[in-house]
Amino acid sequence: MKYISTRGGIEPASFKEAVMMGLATDGGLLLPTLMPSVSSETLKSWGNLSYTELALEVMGLFVDDLPREDLKTLIQDAYSNFDTQEVTPLIDLGKFHILELFHGPTLAFKDIALQFLGNLFSYLLEERNEPMNILGATSGDTGSAAIHGVRGKENINIFILHPHGRVSPVQALQMTTVPDRNVFNIAIEGTFDHCQAIVKSIFNDLEFKKKYRLGSVNSINWARVLAQVVYYVYSYLRINRESGAQRVCFSVPTGNFGDIFAGYVAKKILGPPVGRLILATNENNILTRFVLEGRYVKGKVVSTISPSMDIQVASNFERYLYYLYGKDSSRVRDAMRRFDASGELQFNQAEREAIRTDFASASVDQAATVATIRDTFHERHYVLDPHTAVGVAAAGWLARDVSDCPMVCLATAHPAKFPDAVKRAIGREPDRPAALKGIERLESRCEVLPPDVEAVKSFLAENAL
């Protein structure tokens, strides 16, 4: 299996090379040259596999330059510290299912990918006998998950940018209270889009990237998307085994397009078993406007009670654009240049129809988010976090569009990470799991910097391995 750039400017790379490259050297994102196809017979043979066994089969479709036993060990180690052997429990709430993706060490879905990626980085660095400086940006959950994936590991320093004062207090503490000497938190005086733009600019400085051996943990890294594909397949197999359903639909709260793009990949490799994908956004609804209006237009970032989705430029959008444009790299390259210059892309009628075939979408405001948390608690005695509530609300609104299959709503974070929003909805804070108890009393370390590329480069140069 080889990997190419959405912009067509690199020679095909192996999986190992793709992981270490992160962002393609031509500024594009990496994708497999061919998308594998899973037959109905193979899918049936996977029906009774455990999560880790299934992960080996799904990831193995895309990885041919790691010994199978080594890949198996990396996967098993990644999920050994989750608080349930199921890894991603599926909860039946009647009208829909909740896929709980928050049973890892930082209580968010990002752990699914970043526990694996942290192990993979260590494996490849040991093989190469090289150090790495990881650089990433977070709107809330990626940072802590990435930090916990590599904290204390040899030959790795990690630098995480987050928007100062624009993540939840618990999210900030999960990052800044990690005492390991290889962890560096940078609070940028701006929005997540500023953080993401700084990271992308630094990775596009190929000389700087090479000098400081930069690696990526953001969802621009293909390995992150790959790890997330697994739980879509797992959900289908669970529901198929229990009810005989031949098709499952998904509602995905998203801001950066990474999680739902993993669902799109699952649909491409499985075909009919993966039904409609509902793309759920909050008021930062550039992706909903893209689906409904055929326009991808940058807006102003609005602060909400679902802060991990407060994004106006979705980093994984370019991967979908590659397929929408019929794998025409030159069109993708030209489109991204236009978007960088104008902040807008327009799509023709045929493309709009293709988009609406792939996705349904709804934008859920904060009032509806709070109401969904409240109603779900009163009706089902189940507490949603505000991001998951966005996905549940959208699924309810679009029920007619997906009436042909069971609905799985992705629960992207534990509600205890957003106590203020939950209290606003149900009148009390959610119970805290052990991982969060006493976190406010821990010492916190963080460097506050302006939204300036050179300031971040200077900090990196002073602290890199």
C-alpha cells in the first residue's frame, strides 16, 4: 500500500513514511493510492472479533510494511489502559445507539487514535534511532490525548498549541498539569484556527521541519484517521449481530472533518453496510453550509459550549475534496490556493448532488444543545456531553433522511469534561471519573504566546530535541 498527496506533488510513500511525514511535503494531505474493498464474506468473518482483533484486520488493509505481530502488539498496547475491554461500548437508548468513545485516559475520542499513534511513533523512532519533536494544535481534546500518548517517552518532545481561554477549564488542566519534561503547552492568544494555521505554516517550512524533525499528531496524519475507521466497522458488526440490520447510519459531531472523514473511508471500504453520514455542527457551521448550500465559506469563529467544534477551517476537508474532484490533484491544488486567497469555494450542481448523497447535515445552536442534554437525561437517564448532544440533536432533526437504518450517535467526550454546560442543562454537574478528581490542585505549566508563527518557531527552537 502506497500513499500519495491530495495535491499530487510527492512520490508514492510507504505507510511508515506517511506516518513520519504527517503533512505532505507539497502542503497536501496523504491518502492511500487505492481504497481497499471488504467483501461480504470477509465482513461476516469479522463478526465475532474483539475490538483489538478487528483493529488489526482493518488497519492491516492499509499497512503492509510492518510485521503483523508488531502491528498487533502496538494495537493491544494502545487499548490496554482503557477502562473497558470493549474499548468503544455501544449503548442502546431506544431511538438510537450511543457509541461511547471516551473510555481512554483523557476521556475523549481522540484517545482511540492517539494512544495508537504514540506507540507507533515510539516504534518507528526506535527503528530509525532518531528523535522527534511533535507539533500539534488542539481545540480541546486532541492536545491532552496526544500528550498522554507520548508523555515520558524517550526521544520525543511534544509541543501543543491551544487557543488561550477558549477550551474548557478541564480540557486545559488535562494538558497543562502533565509534569513530564518532554511536554510543552503553548496557549495562543487567538482562536483554534490561528493555532491550526501556525502549525500548518511551520510544517510547510520544509527546512525548519527537517532541521527540528517535526512530526504531526493532528488529524492531518493519516494514521489518526485510520485508527478511527475501526469503530465505524465495529458498530456495524455489533448491530448486525444483535439485530440483523444490514445497514447502519451515523451522526457525527465534527468541526475539523476528521472523525466524519473516517466514516467516509469506512463507507468506501464496506459499501452498503455504512449508510448515511450525518455531519453535525454547532454555530461554527462552515461544513453544514457546504453540504446544504454547496459553498465552503470561511466565517468568524463563535465561542460555544461545545468548544472542540469552534472551528471555521476544517483541516481534513481537503481529503474529501480529492474524491469529490474525481482524484484530480491539480483541481485540489488550485482550489486550496483559491480558498487561501479568498476564503471561499463554490461547487457546481453535480458536485452538490454528490455531496448530499454522501452526507446529511444540520447546525445545532447552544439552546438546542442544552435542551438535548436535558431531554436525554430526563427521558433516558443518560448524560450527554455538549458535543455528543449536537450529534444527537442533528440525528433527531434528520430522522426522516435516515429512516432506513439504525442510528449510531458518536459520543466524543465524557460529560465530566464540560461540567458547566451539563449543569446548565440538568441542574447539577456530572459525576467525575477518577481521572479528573483533584485535577485543579495540580501544578500547571503553560507558555502564553501571540498568534505569530515566528514566536512559536523561536519557542520550538529553544526546546526541541
